[in-house]
Amino acid sequence: MGHTASELAAATPDSRDRYVDLLRIASLGTVVLGHWLMAAVTDDGMGNLLAVVPRLQVLTWVLQVMPVFFFVGGFSHALSYRSLARRQPAAGAGAPDEAASAGLYPAFLRARLRRLLRPTLVFVLVWSAAALVVQLAGGGGQGLAAAALRLVTQPLWFIGIYLAMVAFTPPLLRLHDRYGWGVFAALATAAALVDAARFAAGVPYLEFLNFAFVWLAVHQLGFLRADGRIRRPALLAGAGLVAAVLLVRFGPYPLSMVGMPGEKVSNMAPPTLALLAHGLWLVGAVELLRRPAARLLTRPAVWRPVVAANGLAMTAFLWHLTAMLGVYGAQLALGIALPEPASAAWWGQVPVRIVAAAALTAVLVALFRRFEAPAGRAHRPGGPLRPAATAVLASGSGGLAAAGVTLCLLGVLGLSLTGLGGLLEGRTATLIAFPVTAPAAVAMVLAGWAAVERSGSPGRTARRARANRPS
């Protein structure tokens, strides 16, 4: 039986870093609010408010907070992996050291991915079915329906990047334990070299490496925070802000820290050195607020909503664009005029649309939040990994888990690029250097999820344990 938010809040140990939980929901909430604000729908389709009013692009220096989410992810992944490592059996307790180490990887992946992939798979399957119905009925070719099928999967890029961060956590954490800030410096230097090759030498395709270098560098800052090694947040914030301003002012980088339609260079896709500098200043800024926020979060009236929001944040993120599109669809169906974006009438409708979108998001969360709840665990929380299971996982399950998360990563990223508007026509988009279709992307996600689940399933573990048992 699940526990209420009040019960979970009351049971929170004093050792928990509550500020991390606040940052997680605050960053996702800011992204949601930013998407709702930027959506500029007309009778002809959907546009972007920042393209209509370019001077508002400076707001992205506050609203583009995905670096904070990935920073928090690094902190949480470091703690989770180390906790799992402490529970593995020691050498001589039934499993060799190398077997135990190899068994950690699939166990870590499954533990971290379940709450992420289960609601994502439900979202993808529900929207794929809806898109298929719309296209079979002959709709979806223009207007709001076409915009919805094209745009609703775009936020999935963030989940694809997050999957990569989970997959890279064990090796990068080992490097961090040995080299500390040197790993961040190496990733940041690699990102700078990629941009130099991209803009100065025009080397094609190399820029896609910055999907790894930039975001993993931000993720690495979370490892440093976990070890208490971000000691001068003001210096970090100041250096990041100055670097970002200089790069945008004198470099080839645009002002907007989010992607803009039709732009030749984006700071987001692929990410640039300017976005990494932006991430540095954000991380420093939120760390400066850490102590006063931590004191505030000791109050039950403040902590309870944070606990409640953390239990449904991913579901809300997945469905928030659906809610906003539903609000605009209802407005069109009721014959309520859609004012020119950024006009006085448009701004007057903004509060009403946001409240309506929040209400509809709450309804969708109520319908789908059960898929975000943690599934049953193969072992007791805090209990040791079983030696037989660990040894079996070492004999190949790590490779299966890695293959599964790679398929999920490519499938989710592919779907964020293709959208769902061309399911029947076989419309393609370029993922790095390869064409991908929406059905192929969905198939990759499903196959990857099955592989990750199979990598540590109790039935498979038992069968392989019997096969490996000495006669």
C-alpha cells in the first residue's frame, strides 16, 4: 500500500538533502511554465513567442533550467550507485569481486530507469495510438492537430539525455573518485574543442559529440556536490555568467538558450560551450541559495508539498504540452478568438490559459501517475544484493542492460525529432547521421525497455544461476 505525502514527509530522515528534491521539481516546473508561456497558437498552427518578440529571448537565461535538473541528477546518481555498491556482497561471501562489480551495473540501471521509462512508455504508446487514429481518419495534416503531432514528443529529448547520464554514471563516477574536478575540466575542454572544430573548421557531424560532453560536464558537477567539493558557488556563478555573456557577445552563439525555429545555430541542439557556461552560472546561483532554502524546508508545511510534487513530477512533465494543446483546442472549439501572439489581448489571456493548462495537467496526472510509482523490487530496500544473482548478472547481463539503455536512448531521441505526424507515411528525421522513422523509434524504445528489464529479471537470474552451478 502506498504512503501519503504527509506520511512520507514525516518519515524523512534528517540526513536527506531536501534542497535537491526542491531543485528537481522547481527545475521541471520552470520548464513547464516556460513551455506554456512560449506556446503561441494561431488559427494556422503553433509558433514560438520568443520568435515573435526576439527581445524576450533574454528570459531564457532564467527559464532554461535543464542544467539544474541534470546537475541534481548527477548528485542523486552518485548517491544511488554508492549505496548500491555498499550493499553488494564482499569477496569471499559467495561472489567474486569482479562478478559483484559487473552485477552492479544492470542493478543500478534498472533501479534508476524504472520510474523514468514506465511513464514515458505509457505516454509514447497513448500518443502513438491517438496519432494513428487521427491519421487513419484523414486528419492531422494541418492546423493545431498537425502542430500537436509534431511538437508533443519534442520534450522527450531531455529523457534521452538523462538515460545517457544514467548509463555513464558508473565509469564517470570512478573517474571522479580518482581525478575530481579534472574530469569536469576534461569534458569542458572537449566541448570547447568540438565547437572550435565546428565553427572554425566546419567539420561536419562532430558537433553532435557535445550532446555528451556538455551535458555530462553538468552532470559531473552533481558528483562534485555529492562530495562537498563545490566550495565557492559565487565564483562558479560569476565565472559562468561572464563566460556566457562573452561567448554570446563575441562568438557565433545566439542569445537564446533554447532552440528557436529557423535559426542557423542553436545553443541547444546540439548544445554549445555557451550553454555549458550558462549551466555553470545556474549551478553556482542555486548553490548560493542552498542554506536559506534548507532551513525553510525543515518546516513541515513547506516540505510536504515538495514530497507530493516529487511523486508526480515526471508524469506532469510528460503530459504538460498535451494539456496546453487541449486548452487551445477547447478555445478553438468554443469559438473563442485566438489573438495575435504578444498582443495586449494575447497577454490578457495568458493567466487564464496557464490556470486551465494546470488544471488539465492535474487531471492527466491523476489518470497516469500510477505508472510513475516504483515497481516491486527484486530485493529488500537497503538489503544486500544476493551473491548468486550478482554473479549471474556479471556473466552477460551488464552487456544486455547497456544495449537496452542504448536502444531506449536512441529511440527516445529519434521520437523527439520525428514527432508522430508521419506514422503512416514513413516520414524520417536525421538522428546524428542516420535517418529514423517514428515507428522505428517507438520499436527501439520498447525493445530497449525489454532488454533492461530482462537483464535483471528474477526468473532469468535463477535459470542462469542453475546453469552456472558446479555439478
